[in-house]
Amino acid sequence: MELGLKGKVVVVTGGGRGIGKTIALEFAKEGSHIAVCGRTPETLEATAKEATTMGVRTLAVRTDITKEAEVVSFMERVVTEFGHVDILVNNAAGSEGTMPIESVAVEKWTSAFATTPLGAVLCCREAVKSMLPRKEGVIINISSIRGKIGHPQMLPYASAKAGLESFTRSLAQGLGRSGIRVNAVVVGAVSNQQEDPKIIQRLTARAALQGKTLDQYIQEKLRDVPIGRLVESQEVADLTLFLASARSGAITGQSINCDGGRVQW
Ligand SMILES: NC(=O)c1ccc[n+]([C@@H]2O[C@H](COP(=O)([O-])OP(=O)(O)OC[C@H]3O[C@@H](n4cnc5c(N)ncnc54)[C@H](OP(=O)(O)O)[C@@H]3O)[C@@H](O)[C@H]2O)c1
């Protein structure tokens, strides 16, 4: 399917690794110019280098999305470099770990909410400044099924993602007549979890908390997934690109699950 994304200017936050990297490179394959941000310059440069080999223009800027001035400066650089922003993918997020309510320090709540939704809100505010005069643009917020169904041990993360989805709906209502669409991709457990040592460590700790091995924990998770497997980053990218394209012109304000059927609303 021709997506018509050639020449579009796409910003991907957290584009240096994981799902964000896959999304950025998929846009580059379609001929979009990409700007990536995150806190680790080396990983951003690697994404940009790979995208450049596909013949597109790239920009990699060290940016902590929880810092307002850094977000403003990043978006200004994107506009200086490319002229405007067509598509913003708010992918960057952290994890505050797994713990019950009585052990969640205030700092965990503030850091979760500083990234999601506030970091995404700041990115939207700055990107929209470039979209409004042109009366076109697309924003895609990468959320998690935890924002819908919650998680007893991931309270800040799940609450922050729920906030991101509520923000998505409100923003879509406000910007629809200005030609800007806003949607959320609601992701289930992704297979890149099994490649990143840090994530494996996190999941092993989460499993141990429930008295399980990592394998038992993953198999148990899969029991509730109708397709019986984890989601691929590529599948998240495919949905993101579809939502970024004019092929989804009537879709806005939605939280669309990419989770193998785990959540059915
Ligand atoms: N993997 C899954 O199973 C899964 C499931 C559901 C939803 N999701 C969602 O999918 C998205 C990507 O997940 P992932 O698994 O690819 O995560 P990941 O591998 O941990 O990557 C997160 C990215 O966000 C960046 N980031 C984090 N905090 C940042 C900040 N303050 N400022 C700028 N960049 C920041 C990181 O770069 P730096 O550290 O260099 O800043 C990194 O590039 C997230 O929104 C996540 O919640 C993932």
C-alpha cells in the first residue's frame, strides 16, 4: 500500500533504540526525513546514520523531553533544518520499576509524569506551532495497554499512560478542524523485551516478585494473548505509519490497540 510519506518531516522521540528506532527507520524507508531525540547521543547518531543510508535527511539532537527548554530548542532546530514538522511520534518513555503503592516514592510519580504525559505534551505544543499555519499534521502517541487495564505493581507508569490517552482525545477534539489528527497506539508486550539486558533484568525482578522464573512469567502473560505471542516492534511501526498517512484520514482521537488481542476495547 502506497502511504505517501515520501518527503514528510517526521520527529520521533526516543528514536535511538527499541520501538522508537524501528519506527524512525521505517519512516526513512518510506522516504521521510527524520529527526530523533533522546538523552543518549550515541544511539541517536546510530539511528540517524542508518537512516541516511536510505537517502533521507536526518537530525539527531540530545534532548531530555522532561526539560521544557530542551524540547523548545529541539523543535526549533527541526524547523530550522527542515522548514516544518509534518508528523510527531511521541514514543519516549521510561519505567519506574515494579512496586506496591506503599513503596512508591513521590519521585517515582513525578518522574513518570514528567515524561508521560508532560514530555509528550511539551513536544506536541512545540510541534503544533509548526503544524497550525500549514493546517496539516499528525501526532501519534505511543501508549501501553497498562494505560487501559492498569497494573497492580506499575502504578506510576500505568497512570501516566492513561493520562497520555486522555490527552490524545482532548487534543484531537481541539485540533481536528485545523487539519491535525492525533491518535494513540496502545502497545502490548513487545518481543524486544527479550533482547535488552536491562529489560530482562527488570522483567526477571518482576517475575521474582511473583515467585516465578522469567520464562514462567512470559508464558503466563501469553496465556491472555489471543495470538499467543509477543508483539513485534515492526508491527507497532506498521500501525504508526498507517496512522501517519493520509490512508487514515478519518481516524482521530483514537487509542488503537497493537497487542495481539490482549485488550478488546
Ligand atoms: N517494549 C514493550 O513491551 C512496550 C509495551 C507497551 C508500551 N511500550 C511503549 O513503547 C515505547 C517504546 O518502548 P521501548 O520498549 O522501545 O522502550 P526503551 O527501549 O526503553 O526506549 C525508550 C526510549 O525513550 C527514550 N527516553 C526515555 N526517557 C526519555 C527522556 N526523558 N527524554 C528523551 N528520551 C527519553 C530512551 O532514550 P534515552 O534513554 O537515551 O533517553 C529510549 O530511546 C514507550 O512509550 C513504551 O512505554 C513498550
